[in-house]
Amino acid sequence: MNNTDKNSRLRRVMVGMSGGLDSSVAVALLKEQGNKVTGVIMKIWDGEPVTGKGKHGCYGPEEEEDIEDARKVAGKLDIPFHVIDLTSEYKSEVLDYFCHEYLSGRTPNPCVRCNRSIKFGALVSKAASLGIEYDYFATGHYARISYDKDIKRYLLKKGSDVKKDQSYFLFDLTQEQLSRTLFPLGEMNKDEVRDICKRLGLGVEKKDESQNFVCGSYSSLFKMSTLPGPIKDQKGNVLGKHNGIEHFTIGQRKGLKLAFKEPLYVTRIEAEKNEVVVGAKDDLLTGSQVVAGLNWIAIGELAGPLEVTAKIRNAHHGYAAVLSPETGGRVKVAYREPQIGAAPGQAIVFYDGDVVVGGGIVE
């Protein structure tokens, strides 16, 4: 069974809206298919100032405009529309996690966290508690879901539009969540979606996409004063000073403010010592990484070595790798060739062709 099969049996679909192009077209398509559609949007910004200028983000004052845009689209399509207040849940599940990870010398992935805990978790739960009735939850993500009768599992697959595929951010969804989820745009490309938006006169075809989870500077999220500390080379020599470890991530080159004949990259962050360690690009190479917090989609568990393509970020082409079980429910990701790996705290997602096998977080 795929999304089309699900659609043919549906009656009540709740759509997570953002006020943007993709979710607006998802609503329109589901209504055209004869479903009883309800639109919902999350309110997550708590009114705290966001400093600095950046690309359109999910969290920040632009939220008010996004809510109004979603409300207008719902009005044009004549569907019920609800604003769900999740400011408290978002703070505890995403913002607090984000700050804690950075202050621990790790690089968080707020989008992965938000998808499982907030969009596909708290949002649908709170909507149900408010009396919103639905059979399935849908979003405008570029990904696909199918059901494999042989292994009796729901599969998550890449979206047909390779450039817009968002399956990486969805690897942490559970079987229960996948069983009640629809991705109407999974088989479409961005140009097709934009054309539909124009044809229906939804008015959001030119709106900027949300590129970051915060519309300004991340520094505005940290409520405590940052501590300056040393920047050291691989041998422990002090090369300069940093203005707080939360401003750095593994692999970073810009912003080091070091005068050196060769390019330097952040290779390690020692949170307990408040130190940033830098080195040459080759110092970033690794043959393997260990991930924890695993979520398996295409399999129930990892019983032995498994060849996969490992993606360390959404736009990444992927590395050939072999997975093997480790103690404590962890997994070793052994790359076929030394690679620049993912930073601690980031997700590595495993693929078998277009199918998401599973994924986890780098220790």
C-alpha cells in the first residue's frame, strides 16, 4: 500500500500547515481527492526576541505572518482551520535540547527532533485532545510511505524530487506514526507543486521557504553568558581565543579568526575544558563512527553486518558503509573509505537505495 492507496479510503485528514507553498498545496490536493480536510498550524514562538538577520525560520516573529497565510489558504479552500499552541512543548523538546547540546560541545539537529516529538507527536496529540477528529495526518514533506506486506512494516522512502527529498529529517518516525501519515507531494517535483499553487490562486507560490529553525542568530537562544576559552592545535598549543563553544561545530572553518598559512578546521570541542581544537582538513577524516538512539524503519533490529549508504546531512550524497551492532544498542558505521564524518549530536541516516533503513545520532 502506498499513499495513493491510503487516499482512496480516506475520509478525515488533518494537515499540518506552515503557511508556505508545500503544505498549502498538500491541503488542496487532499481536498480535491474528496477527503474531509482540516488544517492545523503550530504556534511555537514564545515572543522572546530573536536577534540578528537570517533566512526565513520556523521560530521567531515571522510566525505571525505564517499563521495568517495559512489561515487565508484554509479560507480559500473552505476547510476548518485551527492554531495549536505548542510553545511550552517546543521549548522543552527542541529549544532546551538545542541549547544543552551546543553547550555540551555537540551539534544538535532540531529538525529531526521537532518532526518526531512536535509535528508528528505533540501536534497530533493536542489536536485530538481538542476534539479535532481525523484518520490520518498529512504534511507537505517531499517523501514517500509504502507498506511492505512481506515484512509487515511501513517503509519510508525518498521523495521523487531528489533535490527536495526530506526523508533524512523523518528517519526518527515510528511505525505507528508512519501508519497514520500521508505525504501528498511525495511523487511530485517542486515545479509541479508551484504550478498547482498558481492554478488554484493560493497566493503563496513566491513565498520564501523556511531555511533555518530560527529566523535570526542562534545566540539569542542562549540565556546564560558565554565563556571565552582557548583555541588549540592538535598538539595543545594555544593559537587564539574563542567566544563560547556554542558558536562552533566540528568541520567549521569560518569564524575562527586565526592567522595561519593553511586552512584550519574545528576538529574537536572539549566542553569540560571549554576548549576548541583545530587542525588540517585531513584531521577530520575518520574510518568509522558510533551512533546511538537508533530508530529502525525497514528492519526490526540490526542482527549482523549490513551494507548501506550513510547520509550525514540532508543534502549529502551518502557514503558506502557497513553497519555492525555494538554493545548498549549502539551501531558502528564503518565507511568503505575514510570520510569527513558527522559531528557528535548530528544524525546519520542509513539507506538501501530509496528506502530509509533507519538512523541514529553520533556519539
